[in-house]
Amino acid sequence: MAGGSGTRFWPKSRVAKPKQFLQLVGKKTMLQQTVARISGMVPPERTLIITNKSYVGLVQEQLPDVPAENIIGEPVGRNTAPVAAAAAAIIEARTPGAAMAVLPSDHYIRDEATFAAILESAFLKAEAGAHLVTIGIRPYRPETGFGYIQTEQESSDILEGNPVHQVKRFAEKPDLKTALSFLESGDFLWNSGMFVWRSDVIMDEFENHLPELHELAVRLKGKLAGGMSVPAVEAFYEAAPSVSVDYGIMEKAATVYVLPGEFGWNDVGSWQAIYELEDKDEQGNVADAENLLMTGCSNSYAYSRSGRLIALVGLEGIGVVETDDALMVCRIEKSQDVREIVARLQKDPFQKYR
């Protein structure tokens, strides 16, 4: 899934090139990292990229080994359930009943070997029956920015050493008090937004819980029998309702399983996340700029590629991000609120900075 707008990474992330197409951590873009980490089990010819129609060229540029017919351009964003339904319809038209993973393109994973092993186990569970499988992250803090998954305490299965638990319920993003209780209970995981199932199984779940979307997906599958059809995909999206796969399917399905994961996962949702991932100096500063002087600063982050000299004096917990045409300064813990600035860029005279 590569269609997000990345508003919280302004001014580096722009409408024309959002965060999944940027090098935020490491030498590859977020999208390239996502595809590379699954390449050992899913080759390029079996990798689908579903993105905004205007980003198809960017995807082709960054992933030249992925066939052009595997890069699907959405004419309009409709949330994650239509993404899953469209992907399932495409796979059903090509390889009925195949196991498929639905993965966000903008997550950071430090321990890729452990992640790959857990994903392999998730595929085994999905292939074994009418199971919807997700990967949950063991929480280490009372996070209020993620949804949660409550699990049965005892594992229902162990696949290649990885325990599989049946899901009790999905919980929305909690307040701090609730998040603390989730953390203390020991049976809640963060919802990573990563899913694995067979294409025919998820189509059945759409029929049960989102029949309108199922009908559109069946129609799309029929139109793809002779190969990829851009008009058919666009017609599907134009008619599809906007609903998340969590709300539309996962919260309602009867047989949902989760594999707990500990592999250095981060959803990279803000500049604060980048700060937390990068190496720091003795004062807790991250300096990612060509010409930078800092004195008396601590726990701060600076990014620039403009070549201009940046001098920071006596700052604590500050984020500074400079591009060729914009400068953003914020409290690092408030970097989520950058999206509010982006919302104000919709109007003149600021539209050119979007």
C-alpha cells in the first residue's frame, strides 16, 4: 500500500513526493525497503504496488524490477478495504486461492530476518485454512497513537517456533489511562496494519461483511481475466465505498489470528520517529545536515540539504527541517502537528509549498 500523502513529514514530504518515496532512514526509500525485505519470499513479478494514480511513474522509477502491470494507480483514495479487495481480485484473476500479504510501504523494521521468519509463519497459517492473520507488535510503552489487538493468552498454534494467538478484539486508539491498562494486562499488542490471508478467503469475508465492495471486486476480477485493465480498476475505485479493512473486516470476522512480533518496528509517523531511530551524540542530538553548528543544544534534531550554514544555540528538544524552499521548526514531541501546517497550505499564497 503506497498511496499515502505523508503530511507529517513536511517540508521534505510534498504532495508530489510523499514519505514512502523518500530516503528517511537508510539509503533506500521507504517503498524500496519494504519491497526488498520481502524479496526472499515474494519475487517482483508477484509483488503488487497499489498507489495514487499520480505516483505510478515514481513507483516505476524506484522499483524497475516490478512489472508495469503490477503497479496499480488509484484514481481516488478509498482507505484500506478497497486496496485489499482490489489486490484480492487481481490475484484471484491470476492465481486463485493464493496466499497474499497486505503491507504498508512506509514502515521501518530494524531486524528484517526476524520479521521475515514471522511473515513466513503467517503465510503458513493463512495457507492452512479460512484464517485471517495479522502481525501485532509487543508494546513497550503506553502508546496512544496506535490501535491495539487483544489476544487469547494461550497460543493456538506454534509455527516454526512462532506462537499464533486467536484475536479477542480490536481496540481503537486509546487515551493514556487505557493505554496504561493495555500495557499492564500483557495480552494487548499494537496493531501494525500488516495482514496475511488467502485471496479466496478474504473475498468470502468481503461477501459476508462488505457485500457492496465484494460485488465490485467480483466484477473487477471478471474484467481482468484477459490481463490488466486500467479502466476496470478505475471504475472499481470510483464506485468503492471508503472504509478501512480493520473496521470493515477484521473487527467483524470470526477467525482472526495474530503473530506477536519484536523486530524493531516503527511506523515512522513523524519527525520525532526519525529522531528516535537515528544515532545521537552525547547530548542526544541528531545532526543530518551538510553545514551545521550546534552549541548548548540537547535532544534536538536538524535536517538540511540546502547547503546553507545552520547554527543552533541553546535549544532543547527542538526539530529543525530545512529544504530548498521551506524551513520548519517545532518542539520534537509536537512534530505530529506539522500536518496542521500542511492543511493550511491548501490556500494561497502557500499552495506552491504543498
